[in-house]
Amino acid sequence: MFSMRIRSAALSQRKLSARTPVLVGLLGATALGLSACAHQLQPVQPVSQPTVAHDFMAATANPMASRAASDVLQKGGSAVDAAIAAQMVLAVVEPQASGLGGGSTILYWDKAADRLSFFDGLASAPSGMHRDYMHDRNGVRIPEAILQRTGRVVGVPGTLRTLALLHERYGKLPWSDLFQPAISAARGGFPLAGYLHLVLTERPELAKEPQFSAYFDGSGQPLPKGTILHNADLAGTLEHVAHDGAEYFYTGAFAKKLSSAVTSGAYPGALSPADLKNYKVRERAPLCVTAFNRRICSAAPPVAGGLSVLQQLAILDRLNIGQYKPGSVEAAHLLLEASRLAEADRRKYAADPDYTRVDTAAMLDPAYLDRRAKLVSTGEAASRVVAGQLAGKLALLPSSDPMTVPATTHLSIRDASGNALSFTTTINLNFGSDIIVDGVVLNNAITNFASHPFVNGQPAANIAAPGKRPITTMSPTIVFGQNGQPEVIVGAGGGARIIDSVVQTLVGYLAWGQNIRTAIEQPRIGAQNHAEELEQGTSAAGLASALSAMGHHPKIDVMNAAVQGITIHPDGLTGWGDPHRDGVAVGQ
């Protein structure tokens, strides 16, 4: 098992200013045979302060999932127990983002063992996959918009087997009990959440698809927010998994049914029952750096987001970003430049380390980070940013762009025993492949492989291969404080924007002394996917002219990555769920 122990870093701990009651927002009870009825619930009223608790806390992208996790923790369950309950509810109420048909990355702190572990449960390429999967039988490239919603891009799901492994090691409550909140929601009804409603408005073509029609009215418009939905098919699958364990999903009749769905259609995939049976969770060593007088740890490749988060934070610490005011053009400039530098390395070098050597030690070496930071001018944007040279430690591979969109979801949890879990989970694009098997929405993770696998005849690091896992921008992160224990548990959903939203949140907390709510709700700034972005409708958009004068090329856009965070102090816990979606933190 790969794991690591965390040593203390000298710092002064921030104190809670006051002990306020726990603040909880709930939409109501939760769930595809999807059906709907017209009953609606009142929307959550916004709270004015972060949630404060003293024993445990859960922050997720949906209030029902946060409540399910909190209820499990209240019954004496572990952080892993709470994560399982929350993920199952999210599969019901946020089916566009995650579920049993997807992949996950989990950073887990075991307090008793004083150990941090990273579990790679990402979806992998089927054993029969060909790297030329983007072309039809005549060698013609399949249009991306069509390809991404076919069986050709479904990877072997890893979320459920990952959670089963963690429950075996760290669970306290019975496996079957953890599924009951989700089953009750799927059968009893759940309100159509605000962010899901937004996703449906952006994909009106789903109204013509039988498996999604219950989300829409007779005229093809999404049902109103708060409309109660039911998902009998998913409820049945969850009941089987609760009773029979994760192997119900990975073996037997269900596995054959899933494989049949993927290998059918105009562009069939290659996922076989054997691929499901043979899926393995990878345990990898977490990555860590020292920055802002803390030890900051995140996930390792093929989770490329963790590497980028750590590089950016180390560079921004070296540039002393804390000397500039939050929201200033000077701070925005540094955030953009650090993002560009980290992105160049991510695109050049990140890959599945089981297939390609990825020298993360070289990319996080203090001397290397010093050199990268010195490339940043405080008054002018670099005209061109390229990946760093790694002293010949591995061959340079051509850059290639995986496809990313604002999907995915994140959970941050801390239990009463001091265990902490940062858990990012996804089916990749919103609603994944659009293929649903007994209520389970299947991923389209294969779209995260290099969209242009060869450049000048050389293979990209992130080229597709049988069994390989594509890189991802997911960035589950834990910051360790003076006592060697977790101080911040954070992560985000939101495609390529995950990285910068996590970085900006941590800069707010670590460099500017903001509380977790203020840090999460900062106007967003980012530079992933070769584009510099400023969040529409916020003060960040007002920086466009000044940044342009410095040589940047910002565009103003909707930036709805959703951060879920918890901070831990000697006198309690503080958490916040991102209002960019339906986030809520619940604790006691």
C-alpha cells in the first residue's frame, strides 16, 4: 500500500472568531425508470456565515448528500462511511456529475496510523480498446460531438470498487446501511436541483432521448427546479449493491448487461465483462510540497490536477502573492502566470505512470520550482510559456489536449475521530456517455485521452492504450498544519477549471487569511485550456483592461467550478459548500 506520514510544519494556527450554530440548508427528500410529479419544494435560503461545528463535518455539492453524510457521522460512522452514503445520494440527485458508472480519486488521512493514502479509482480503457478509437471502420474521424456520447468512449468504472476497498479497511457501519438514504430518495422522490436544471437547459436535445425524457415537460423544456423526481431503476440497482456488495456491479448478470449496452450501437465500445471483473484500484504515493508554511498534499498522476495545484501554490508562495490585495490586478496577474506555467508542464508530461514515466519529483523539486517562479515578471505577461526542462530525466513528449468541460463533483469530509477524506468523483462530461443501464449513467472517460495522439509522428504521453487511465484535472487536496494534522480539506468539480479554483481558494485562505467561505466565493480567475478567463458578472471581469495592458488575453466567461471545503482549528471546524452549484456543508 502506498501511503505517507506527514511531518509538522511551523505555522500559527488561525482561531475561530466565534462559535455559531451549525447552519444547514436542505432542499428536501431525494432520485431514473425516471418519473416526475409536479410537487415542488421551497428553495434553500442562503446562509450568511460558513457552517461551524466541533465534532465532524461534510461538504458536498448537494444538501441531501451533505445531510446523508452528516447523519452517518452522527451515528458513529467513519469518514469513509459518510463518503459512501453521500456518493450514493449524489448518484441519485446529481446524476449528471458522478455515480456508480464513473471513476474517483480519494485522498484519505488515517489519524490512528498517522498516514496519508491516495486511491486511484479512475475509469480505465477496456482491454480490447484500440488507440484509433476516434475513427470509424472506414478510417474517417468521428465528429467529436457524436463520439463523446457513444459506447466507444466508456471506460471501466472504478468508483464502486474503490469505495468497497475503503469500506473494508476503514468502514465502521454496515455496508448495506450506507445505501439506505439514496434508496429512500430514489424511491420516495427528490427535488430537481438548481444546477441539474441548468445542465438540462444547456442540453435540450436530451428531451428527445427516452432515458432522459422524464426531466422535461411535453414541450421539451426542463421541468422546474424543485419538481419531485423518482428513479426506480437506480433504486433497484442500489438495493442489489447494498445486499450483494460491489461484486453485483462487477460480475454476473449486471456486468453482462452493462457490457452489452456499451458494445451496441453505431459506434460500439470494447468494454467486456472481464474488464469489469478485473478492474483494480491503484494505490499511489500522494504528492506533497511545502508552501505558505504548510505541507500541502494532493493526488498523483494520472491525476494531473494534483501536480498542477502543488506547482502553482509553490510558485505563488515564491512570488509572495500575499503582499497584494485579493482582487487586485497584481494578484490576478500572478495567478494567471502560475497557472500557465503549471498547465504547460501538465500537458507535456502528465500521463498514467503505469505506462509512461512521469517524473513528479523533478517537477516538484524546490530548485525547479525556483526556476519556474523566476520566469514570472511582476509587471508583464510572458508572451509564450513552455514546459520546463527536466534535466534529461525523461524524454520530452509532445503536448496534446484532453477534452474537458465543467462536470464532476467533490466531497470533503472529516469525522469525529479526526480522519479526513478529500474525494473527487466523475462520469466525465455531464451525463457521461448518455448510456444508462438500470439507472446507472455510464462515463465517457476515454474522451480524456489525447485528442491528437500523435504530433510529428511521436506519441503523446496521454495517448490511449488498453488498460490505461487517462489524465484528469481532478485535484483532491489536504493541507497539513503545525501539529501534522489536516487543517484544510478541499477539492472541486468543474473540468479544467478545477485546478485554478482549488488554487485560488487555498491562496485566499493561506496567503490572505480569508475564512473558507470567502476563499471559495472569490471571483474566479484561471488560465487552463490555453485560455485566460475572468468570471462573468464579478469584479474579476473588471480587471480585463488592466490585464490586457500587461500582455494578457483574458476572456470573460461563466466559471462554475464548485469547491467544497473544510478548515480545522483547535476550537472547531468551519465548512462551506460552493453556491456556484448547490453546495452545502453540514456538521455537528
